[in-house]
Amino acid sequence: MDQRQPFNFNDLKDLKPPKINFKALATIVIAIVVVIFVFSLWFTIEPEEVGVVLRFGKYTRTVEPGLNFKLPFGIEQVYKVPVERQLKLEFGFRSVTPGVRTSYSTTKYKEESLMLTGDLNAAEVEWIVQFRINDPYKYLFRVRNAEQTFRDINEAVMREIVGDRTVDEVLTVGRQEVATAVTVMLQKLCDQYELGIKVDQVVLQDVNPPESVKPAFNEVNEAQQEREKLINQAKSEYNKVIPKARGEADRTIEEAKGYALERVNQAQGEASRFNSIFAEYSKAKEVTRQRIYLETMHDVMQKVGRKLITDEEATGILPLFQLEKGGAK
């Protein structure tokens, strides 16, 4: 059986601490300080950014893209601001994976999208705001948390604009007008609050009635579409019948005008002819009377089918005429 010897504390008398090489330690510390010093002297700004430099927390300058230098050890701090990049905020929805086929979060942000229209109807409005940072100093220092402030302004402005319009305008024909009005008012407030933001565009992504009233709203839309269909059909029939009737009326009026002009001209001609005959008749009444008689008899006799000329003193000649068989003319 192994018998262990008891620990002898007297052996600690020969125990000595290791010798520290202070010279090597100082060299390592100095090297670390030099590395930190060198790497804290310079910084790089990307092409679409600018750098805002603070010295002891106070703004000193704005630097352009490229390699730049600053005072080390936290004396100067740099905030990089993407002034050339177009940024965007989404309201009522969130993009999960942007790209060619963008996927969206299934979570509904009704606290952002649910709004009351001017005719006291509810609508869910989803929109995107595209903007740029045009003044880095104002964006960083004039307003605390400029992006959240800008988001709050967006919600307030959109609710105001939607609240001034009917639900039909917001859902259909007035969407572009709403987007334009929101863009103008947003830019005005950004300038007033000195956010340093330039609003590029407001896009209404989707506008729908709330899910609870969507069936009733769809029925209303179908009724309106049916109404428009019937109105268009009536207008089509109107355009077919009314122009035709107007054309017929114009044609009849023109024919009546032509007939009236013809009758007037004919009457005037007859009157002139009668006046001419009367003037000649006045010059030689007997001759004119005889001529008119002969002309009248000429016209009348041509219309008589059978003519018999006899002596007024002849008697007993009727059987010779053969009236039943048709004698000679």
C-alpha cells in the first residue's frame, strides 16, 4: 500500500517569483499604442458617403469620399452619412428579402396603415417614401433621431391628406393626387424642421378597405361597375339613334327647303309668263285669244283617244260610225 509523505511547508522557503522583463513589456505596450495611434489617424469614406467629423463632440468639418485623416484616441470622431444613396421607409408592411422577387413580412402593421377617410370610411393605406440626405449636419445634429421623426411626420401627413378625401378617391382615381400632395407637404415640413432630408417620391403601394368590410365594399364596387356598364350601354344606344334621327331631320328640312324654293321659283316663273302673255294680249287681244284657244285645243285634243268631226247639219250618219267596234279617227 502506497504511503504518501505529508506536505512540507518548509519547502516554500526556496520558492521565488519569476523575474519580469519590464523592458520587453514596455516595448509591447508601446507597440500596441503605436498601432492604435496609426490606425486611428486615418479612415476611408465610400463613394456614396461623406464623413462628418466631430472634435470633442463639436462639429468641425465634412470630408469627401476617399482616404482622410483625423486626430487619434477619440479626440475626433467620424460619422459616415450616405448622401448619394436613395433611402426608403415602408409603412403598413415590411420587406424581408428585397430583390427581383421581393418577399414581404406577413405581419400587419395596422397601427400605421389603418386610416379614416373624409367620408368617415376606413381604409388600409400602405406606402413607400424614397428620400435622400442632402444635409448631413442637419440630419445628425438639428433633430434628435431624425429618421424616427421623419417616420412620424410621414404618418401624420398621410393621415391628414387621406382624411380630406373620400374613400373612393383614395382607392381609385385620387391615388396619384394623394401621393403628390403628401410629397409636397413632407418636403415643406422637412425644411421647416431642418431634418436635412430631400423627399424624392411617395408611392402608394396598396390601398384596400379593412378585411372586415371588404365583402361589402366589393359588392358596392360591383354595383358601381354595373351602373357604369348600363350608363355606357345607354350612351351607346343614344349615340346610335340620336345622330341618325338628327340626320333624318336635317335631310327632311333640306328637302322641304328645296321644295319650297322650287315652288317659289316655279310660281315666279308662271307669274312672269302670265305677265308676258298678258302684255302681248293687251297689244292684240283677238289674235292672242285665237292663239291661246288653238294652243289649248292642241293640248286637249292630244289627250282624247277618239275624235269624230262631222258637219253640224248632217243627219242619219250615226250607224256609219261603228262606235262599238272603234271606227277610224
